[in-house]
Amino acid sequence: MFEDCAWFAPFLETCTATKLPWAHTGAPRSFEAFPPVEAFDALLAEYRTGARRGYERAAAVAPRSTRGGR
């Protein structure tokens, strides 16, 4: 599925209260449990905005073979 995952960056990590101390995702949003329902709208809006920018950057630097198709 992800032969080359260099283009992917996690946006959100959950349940960090039980994560291993050496496990880091680099996600800009982190929650010790699941985020509160009231935060979903803002998180989704932020993700949509950032995801568009990230995909555009990734497409610009990704080798042609990772842009889809073979």
C-alpha cells in the first residue's frame, strides 16, 4: 500500500498517555486520549487545509512512479 511513504506525515495522534517513550510520530496535534467531540470540526478544518498544502508539495517532489499508476 505505501511502498514509498516519504510523502505522508501524520496530522493527529491519539491515546498518547499509553505510548512508549521512544515512539514519536511528529504529528502536530496530540491527545492523551481521543479528542473531545467539540474539537472535531476545528481539527477536520485544519486537516483539510494542511492536507491540501501537503499533497501539493508531495506531488511536486515525488518521483513520477509514486504519483499513481505504474
